[in-house]
Amino acid sequence: MNIKELISKRKSVRTFDGRTIPEETLKALEEYASTLDNPFSIKTTIKFLSKEEHDLFSPVILGEHLYVAIKVKNIPNAIVAAGYEFEKLCLKALSLNLGSVILAGSLNRQAFSKAMEVKQDEVMPVASPLGYPAKVRSIREKMMRMAIHANSRLSLSEICFEGDFFTPLKEDHPLKEAFEAIRLAPSAANKQPWRMLVKDNVVHFYEKRNFGKPEEDIQQFDIGIALAHFLLSLEEEKKDYSFVINNPNIQTPGDEIYICSVVL
């Protein structure tokens, strides 16, 4: 299964069938996690945690036995970097037929922080259960998906722009498929905060803040997810690129925050 198929197939899973993940499958996932890095060169720590051993719990999850979580030093762009690596891990899990869902608030954070040994200068932005999806979603999960309109996505013309933020991306743009991979990405409360501006063969990534508190900006994590989808798509298409942080100081229509750029 190629990356575009994985991205299209990826759905948040909150109801699991209770099966234990085989040792060889978990080992493959752990080995993959140990190879992960990010364009920001920020070190992260990923741990796989037994629900029973660490007394982990989420009120929106059923049938799980294993969680994975990520922590990082609380420095600029750290949450974006964590989102980038964690999404790649979730896609790898999907390739092994495992389901996941990114949890930022609906978990007993004290127990997770203890299990992750989070230090004072670190943050643990998210965790996710891992397991085999149940054949039927729980009523709770169905209601949650309806509440956030989980299958709804903004159009490309609403998130991708060319030249300035007032000119939507052309329908036949050569990066359309890579941008489509971003459009399909999951996000906190399905707010889809990513905005991309293409100018002079550079794609500038912005965050449109519309959810949560500034000091707890989980949408930075969402930008990391978007960046992962975009770069994985470019790599699959064998397109060369480089990564830079260099704010072009382009006028934005609102409170969009510059994050990073990809030079093509």
C-alpha cells in the first residue's frame, strides 16, 4: 500500500476488538519509531505503554491494551516536530493493520505523564491507543464523529493559495496531489488549521488558530501532521525539496501564523 492509499484509508479508531498485538508486529513498530526524525532536528521521545501496567485510561476509548505517547522539550516548533513524527508512526501502524486516534485531552494525563516520565521542561502533547479496530464502532464513537463532522473537509481552494492569500490554488497545479494529502489529514476537533501559500516555487505553511488556548496550542501538532503528509507525498513522487524556516512576511487575511517553508 503506497502513502497516498494509507492517507486515504487513515481513520481515527476509538473502538478496538480487544486482541493483543503480536510481538513481531509490535517489534516492527518499535523499530520504526526508533528511526524517526523531523525537519526541525528536535529530539523527541516515543514510548509504547501497557494500559494495565500504567493504569492508563481514556473515557472515549474501548477495547484497547496498548498506548503510544510522545514527549519533547518545550521549545519553539517542538509540538510541530512531535506531530510530524507521530503521524508517520500512525501511518506505519496502519500499514500493519493497526488503528489509532490522536488524543490530546480525553485521557488521564497524570498517569500518562508519570508513565512517560515527563520532566518540568518537557511536554507530552498527545497519546494514542493502538490495536485492531472493532468491526462495529461504539455508539459513543459514532456520536463523537457526528459531533465534529469527522468526514467533512475544507476544499483545496479554502486551504491552498498561490501568490497571495486572496488567490486560491489553480485546479491544475502540479502540487495538487500533495496538497490533497494534507486536506485529508486528521486534526483536533476537525478544525483543519493548515494554510499553504505557494510563491516562487516555495510552499509556506501557516497555522490558522481557531481552537484552544495559546499556551496549549495543539493545532501546532496538526501542522506537523500536515507537513508529514506533504513531504511523504513529495518523496513518493520523487520530487526534490529542502526545508527552511524563513518568514516571507506576506500579508495574511487574519491571524494566520507562519510556521515553516518547503523549497521545491
